[in-house]
Amino acid sequence: MSVQRPELTGTFGAVSATHWLASAAGMAALERGGNAVDAAVAAGFVLQVVEPHSNGLGGDVAIAVYSRASGQVRVICGQGPTPRAATIGAFTGLGLDRVPAGGLLPACVPGAFGAWMRLLAEFGTTTPADALAAAIGYAEHGFPLLPATARTIEVMAPLFREHWTESARTYLTGDATPAAGSRMRNPVLATTYRRLVDEARSAGGREAQIEAAHAAFYRGFVAEGIDRFLATAEVLDDTGQRHRGLLRGDDLAGWQAGVEEPAIAAYGEFTVHKPGPWSQGPVFLQQLAILAGCDLASLRPGSAEHVHLLVEAAKLAFADREAWYGDPEHTPVPMAALLAEDYAAQQRALIGARAATDPQPGTPEGRKSWFPWPAPTPLPPNAPDWLVQLSSGIPTVVGPGAPRTGAGNTCTVAVVDREGNMVVAVPSGGWLKSSPVVPGLGFALGTRAQTMWLTEGHPNSLAPGRRPRTTLSPGIVLRDGEPFLALGTPGGDQQDQWTLQTFLAVAEHGRDLQASTEQPMFHIDHFPQSFAPRTSRPGVVAVESSFGPELMAELRERGHEVDAVPAHTLGKVCAVGVDPERGFVRAAAGPRGRQAYAVCR
């Protein structure tokens, strides 16, 4: 393995994010006297501006935070629920057998703004004006357009010009598509941010300002603009038909981001904290529980034995994700049983020398569950490229001209300060490809309800007020009760495979953070993906070609179907932490995608 960048270490603070401007904004917040939370919030809002193909103000976020004052980890849930009108019957009555991947029908309550404000209120020290200053500057004065954003706009431009006209006004330059590297502005979004700040400033103290900003979004002018648009607009979506959305202002008015206990698993001297089963986060913990009895330290990283073991553990854990995970406020999820040592031992015993071809969910406490296996949804012959892209629920442009398993989905920011406070967030949703820009607001709504099933009785079945099971999965690791590591990555269903590999490289093999993010990566595609068109590749392991042909041949001998993907295309892990021996803060950013950067001093 050839490491391209050094691990960054320092004494003041460290930030790692999927865009260099977000990392810089986070460090600037630390320099102004803010803590790790203040820095993460500032960086998070910048990500909404500079990575609009991967997240936005109308999207969602999952956040994990370690507070040095309390010595505890908490999770902020920024996954908004489905609208009150979102019943299975509402969709089947339209002749649909699935939630569309794009348009307005899959919109949930936009949770990102509320989650950032709740994080700031509970654990930060600054005001909404401070938090939004950098984002306002980039939206108003411009930022360099990423190649991935430019490519997405180019592909979707015909849809924008003819049908999603507010998206055309936002992202096209006249009638032309902007070039990569050009200066991109979003003045309407800047005005939305400014109005939120103005509402906040009129409220008095810091806490009152945060509440006023929240009210302006969820009960004020933002909610009114969303309600007005969705109540009247009929928007073309990937079904080829025009539909009105189900989300209304009342859905926003009744929602607030929750502060929750994390799901937790011990692994030797480490304690790993993840969001609950409304996310896929516990699948990381289930994999760890299975691997805890396997003496990973004796296996050479990147060997066939090592890769095979992790692949088979992932199959078992993801089978449980598909069968058991959902919003625990609406469906019973046997999380304690799924993480129990005796259950992990039973699952571990199922791993053999050859690849499992039909992994099934386990039966914790003797209970049984199931998961749908959807049939492909064919597109019309000669479908335009924009319809092909709209039918793919991920933010990345897919097809021959773009890597299928690239590093472009979603965003990440992680921060640690000199006190040892740590924050990691994975923002997503509200991306420009999948939903039209809301007139007068400058941002699109999310499409997360596409991850739910129009089938009664499943933990992730569509129902009013239910959080879709999200793929967003930040993680915080304590070592002997002290802050050690915070990490996350873009990547949809693959997030908890790539970050697991990064964590194990640190915990089991003593690699530094940067080397751990740069090691060759792999993942399974066995189960239906969370996003439309819900494709699956049973038995397939995607492996970066940097592993070499010998490993791939050995995996095939063990019964795996190997998909050799280009080197440096899987994952974009961002990580920060504390060096327990020297007391330094440290940071790393995976080089994939050529835009994630860490800052440390």
C-alpha cells in the first residue's frame, strides 16, 4: 500500500470534510474560539452550498457528538419523517407499486436544518449568524463548481429546461450548463439563509436565536414556501407522470430533531457508538460483534482470508439490516438481541471456508422476519438520459461515463477540538438531481421515502410519520472511555463496510488514520440497495484493482464473484481523533474523489 498523504496531527483542533471549503470553514470557526460543534455546524452548512449534487438545505443528516463535559456520546437525528398523508394506499391509489425515486412524492420533512440547530443549541457556543456566515458568503459570492456537480447539471439540463424550470433558473447559466471550475452562485439560497439569520437576530439571546431560526424554517416562511409549492405543483417524476407531493406545512410544524442514546458495542478496549436502527448504523456494530471472536490481528490485512471473513460477516449483518431495521418509534426492533454475544456467536458459526450464496436474517429471541426482494423496473425503450438518472435514486450520475461505485454520494464532516469534544455528521438528501428546486427558497427537497416499501408488515414499510431507514451512519469510538476516533463516509449502503475497514486498520493493525483511509477497499452488493432501482448483485464482491490479481483469484476459488473496480474509487472516509499516547488531535481524509481534505493545527 502506497500512502499518498500524511496523517495530520496538532494541538489545537482538526477538521476533515468531503470538500476543502467546508474543512476551511470548520477550522475558521475553531480559530474564532468556537468548539468542535460550532465548527461542524459551520462546515455542514457550507457543504449544502458547495456540494449541491450530494446534499442540501432540504435534505437530512445523522450526527454523533461526544461531549467532554458529560463524557457521553449522543446522536442527533436529522432524518425527518414521512408526511401524515403518506400511506401505502395513497401510492397504490395512484397506480404505483413503489415510491418514486425522484420528484415530490418521496419528500419527507427536511431534517438537516433542525438537526444542525439542535446540535448547536445543546452542545455549541455560537449563534445561527455565526454558523451560517460562511455558507451565505459562498452562496452569494460564488464557489468553484465541482466536476461531479457540473456533470450532474449537464445530464439533467433537458429536464430542468422543459419541466423543472426553477432548477433551470438555479443551476443553468442562461440556457447553458456551467463548466467545472466556473464560479457558481445561488443568490436565492443566500437570501433564504439571510432571512433565517435575520429572524434569529431579532430574538434576543443565543438560545432564543436558535429557536427563532428553527421556527422560521419549520413554522415560518420556509414551511410556507414548501407548502405553497407542494399543494399546487404537479411535477414530472421518474414514473413518467406528473404528481403532487404529500408533504405539507403542518408536517414541518410538528417536528423537531431528537437527541438520542446511541447504539453501542464494545470491541476490546474500544466502545463504538452509532445511530439506532432508523439508520443502518447498527450493522457496523453487528459486524464487529461477529468479528470479535475471530482473531483478526493474526490475519494479514488485504489477504484472501481477511477479505473473505469481513465479506461473510457483512452478509450476515446486512441480512439482519434488511429484515429487522426500521424506525423504533413505530416498529419493535430487537436491537439488544441482535447485538448480544450469544447471538453474535451463532452468526459467527455460520461463516465457512466458502462464500455463502444465500445468507438469511437471523432469529433473535426466536423471532422471525423477512425482507422484500423487488423485481427490476424496466425503463421505456430509448428513455432519455435524464430519465435514466432520475430513475436512479442515488445522487451520483450513473452510466458508462461514470463509475458505478464511485465516491460521490453524500457528504461527511468530522471535527475534534483541543478539549476532546468530537463531532461527526453525514449529511445527504435534497440533492439537485432528484427533486426540483422550491421556488423562492433556492433548494430542493429530499427523496428519502424511496427507501421504504409499499408492503404492509415490514419494519421499513411506508406509514405516516415514520422515519425511513436511512443509510447515513456517523460513528464515534472511545478507547478506555476516552475520545479516540470519529469517522464517516459517503457511499449509501457501503458506508458501514468502508468505515469498518478503516476502523479495523487502526484498532487491529495499528495503522495511522490517513493510511487507514487510503488502504484498498471492498464491499458486497448482495442485497437490494436502499435506493431505486433497488438493484442487487448476489454473491458479488466489488474489489479495488489495487488489491492485485492474486487476491481476486483466491476469492474466486472461495466461491465469490469478484467485480474488479478501478483503484481508489470506493469510499471517501473522513476521520478525526485523539492520539492517546501523545495527546495530539489528528485528522485524515481519504483521497478518493480528489476533494476531501483535512485541516489540523
